[in-house]
Amino acid sequence: MKKLFLLFALFIICLLAACGEKSSVPEEQKNVEEIEKASLSEEKENTEEIEKNSSETEKTEDTNKDSSSLNTEEEEIREKEAAAYVDALIQATVFQNAEKYAEKAPGPESSEEKQKDGSTQKGFFKEIYKQNTKQNMTGLPVTDEQVDKLTDAFLKALSVTEYEVIEAKAQSADKVKVTVSVKGFDDSLVNNKTEAELTQFISENKVGKEELIVKNMEVLTKNYEEVKDTLEPVNVEVDVDHNPDGSYVVMFQDQYLKGFVR
């Protein structure tokens, strides 16, 4: 998802340059690139730390055996539950549906507990989009209301997409690879339409920095709201970790999101 925010910010920077606004564009672009680098570096460090701690604290017979050490029934259960978890996670994040998450999520927790987990995933996904957008637009005159409207429009575009969990295969006792077929929406088409409309607007009007930003947010929001078509299905693979307590986790949600936003 970070790449989407970066492209969005760079797109606006290019538009500002086209309007002759040169005051802080180079620094803003540098800040965006530094944010991306810092985020990726932090993500790598966190992942390495998690893996290190896991290898030091989870050296039990169960977590160290490979998938062939699982009997047929255990392997089938692991695969079925991992697939169900990915299904539930997509419902909570992409489709913002905590109730469906509770219906699909594996585990012995009560429906109320699962719905609470689903609500957390739902809110986190939406908030990350907002915060990354704001962060990448630092220094530009963008209001919270504009970001909220853009976020809702982006989620509306996601709501027209379709998917199907088609396969799950245990890679080891604690790792399962889940394959999902996704009919996503054409994000490049949205951006191209927005660029064309703004280019025409610039050619017909003498605009300043603030007016251009307002118009950009307005047009981009409109184009996301108007998304109705999906692309041909593609298969994406999602890595699912099985924790010692029996729960599941997807470390990198971008693995499935890239199928929904193309």
C-alpha cells in the first residue's frame, strides 16, 4: 500500500511543477522518498527482530518440524484454518466488514471476540490509509475532511472487487501459503483519468498551489467513487504464520492487496 501513497504524492508534486509552483517541491519529494525508505527499513528491522525472537523462544518439537511431520489430518486442519483466516482478513480490511470476519475467522473465540478483532483490523486498515496519505502530503494544504473523503472513496472502489480463496498448502508446521484469485480494480486508470482532467483544468484556468490541491483531491475522490468495473482475475499468494497459541497472522497484507488495487 505504501507504493500507492508514494505515487499519489509524486503525482501531485508533478502537477505543482506544471503550474509553476517551485517553492518547496524538491524538499517535499525528498521527504516522501525518505518516508518510504524509513518505513521499509523499519519494517525490515522489525521482521528480523521477530524472526530472531521466534527462533530463540519457540524451539519446540512442534514448531521446528516440517509439513511432512504433520499427519494428514493435522495438515488439512492447518490449511483449512489458514485459508479461513485469509478470507476473514480480506473481509475485515478490503471490504470493511467486521461481521463477516467473525463468521469466517477460525479459532475457539466467541463471536463477540472475533467481531472485536475484526473491528480492530477494519479500523487499522482505514487509519493506515489516512495516515500515510497525510504523511505523504506533509507541507501541502490538504484538510482532514479532504483526506476522509478520499479514503471513503478509495474503500468504495475496493468494495466492487471480487475474490475467491482457491488453495492453501502447508509449507511447514507453522507456515501456510494461501492462494487467492482476485478481480481487482484498475487504479492506473483512475490516476490517468485524474491526470487528464487536471491537465485540462490547468490549461483552461490560471490556478495557484492551494486551488490545484483542492481540485486534485476533488477529482481523484470523484474518480474513485465512480469505479464500477473489475479486471480479469489474477492469483496472489499470501504467507500465513501459525502461532504457538493456535492463532494465525499475515505479516504482509500487501501480498493480497496488490491483487485488489492494480
